[in-house]
Amino acid sequence: MTKYIVGNWKMNGSQALAGALVPRVASLAAQVGSKAEIVLCPPAPLLPEVGRRMQGSFLALGAQDVSPHKDGAYTGDVSAAMLKEAGCRYVIVGHSERRQYHAESDVLVKAKAEAALAGGLIPIVCIGETLAQREAGQAKEVVKTQLASLPGGQFLLAYEPVWAIGTGRTPTLSDIAEMHAHIGAMVKAGVLYGGSVKAANAADILQTPGVAGVLVGGASVNAEEFCGIIAASEG
Ligand code: PGA
């Protein structure tokens, strides 16, 4: 089955990074005849540049957020149609950083996923528990609640335990398998794992049952690390 390798640049990168990283990733993908679906999600202003540099390659473009509205007086927001026109195939929705710093609720995340689907994009909907929730034994219940408010249609999920994001800490492979089985039993969608994925742990995580791919943050703006993750997906 096709594995997804999704790079979430977050608020990092520049035209210079796009110029250095995208051709390198594209040529590695071509060289290994990558069967993975490799998606780069740079900040919105870099979408055209990254898109231009990936033309003719196996890579796909994704955004990090989308407005729930079609168009109108929503200063600062970007619509699904605009992302589509910029060349996006995917959009990350409900990332824990947006839930935390922009108070995004499950209701809003659902509306964004619906707007993405209506605009012809594939949403990558992020779910996952905090450390306090995991320690209280609530991890499964938390993701169940987050899953209850998802739209119908073709989307991907990313299970990202909040405590594993940017911390260098990852769940054990059996914890990942257990959570992915739990999620997979409730929703028919590919489930990616995210949280401190790097070249050194990517092969093990990608081979864990129920893992359809990885959502990579910090390591996705490091060409060496990101290429290592792609190489690990071919094994
Ligand atoms: P990380 O982030 O790989 O830096 O932990 C993952 C994410 O937030 O998608």
C-alpha cells in the first residue's frame, strides 16, 4: 500500500529553503522510484514557489490550514479554492498547534475539513491526546470524541499525540499500533502517525501495523533528515 510522507514546515522556511530542499527531495524520489506519496506543506506564501519547484516530480503540494468559508470578508484567511488554484492537493486541518494557539474546536475543524472537501482538496485531519489526558488514561476516549465530529468523504487522519510533537519523545511502537487499531476500527481512512518522526525512527514507525504514513514537522525542513525518512519508506 502507498505510504504517505507528509512534511509540515509549520512557520519555517523561505524561498531559499524551497530552492535547496525541493529539488533534492524530488530527485531522491525519482531515483528510488518512490512508491510513497510525498507531500510538502510549506507556509501559504511559499506554496507557489514550492509548487513551481516540484513540477514534473512525484511530489505533491499541501497547505497547513484552510478557512471554513468559501470566500468573503475574512481577513487573513485563505480559502480552499485559493489553495487549489495554488496547486495544492492536500491540506492539514485541526493541527494541535491550531487547536491550542487559535482555539480551534472540533466543530471548526469539521467545518474546515468540509470546506476542503468541497474545494476538491484532501484534508489531513489531526487528532491526538495531551500528556495529561494520556496519563489520566483518556487517550482513546479523546480521539474518539475528536473522530465523532468528522465529515463524510475521502480524507486522511493523522494521529499526533500532542506530547510527542517537537519533543523528541515518541510513543512505543505497540502504543502506536494500539491507537491506530482503535482509530481504524472507528473510521475508514488512512491513519498517519505524527510526532518526533525522524530518519532514525521512520522505518520502524512506517512498518507498524495500521500506520499509513507519517506527518513530519521539524525533520521536514532538514533535507538530510527528510530524505532519510523517504529512504526509510522504501525498505
Ligand atoms: P514534529 O511535528 O515532527 O516536529 O514533532 C509533527 C507535527 O506537528 O506535525
